[in-house]
Amino acid sequence: MIRYLIVLGAFMAGARVPENFGALLCETARAWRQRLDQRLKPLGLSQARWLVLLKLARDGDGMVQKKLAGRV
């Protein structure tokens, strides 16, 4: 994740985006999901379940399943 932030900072400063930027981004996302799964495990949740609950909490009650599926 730190590598991603360094690359992102360089990009924002006008530097050229490295060829492996996409790979770094994917690696960072995977690490984030794994860490989130670890933190949520004691609550009986996974990142996927948490995301659904987050969308429901932010978008309010009464959302139909089709609309929810489109948002996650």
C-alpha cells in the first residue's frame, strides 16, 4: 500500500505513471480486502457482506435487491 501511495504522489506531482501502476493498484486493493476481512472476521462478516451493509446504511431503507446489486 505504501508503494501505491508513493507512486500516486509522484503521479499527482506530474511524474510519469510507471508501467506497473495497474499491478500496484490491484495488489493494494487485494491487501486492503484481506486486511478488512481479518478485522471483520470477529464480527462474523466478510468484506463482501460488509460492503452490502454499508450501501444499505448509506442509501437508506427500502432499496430493492436489483438496485442494491447494481451499487455493489
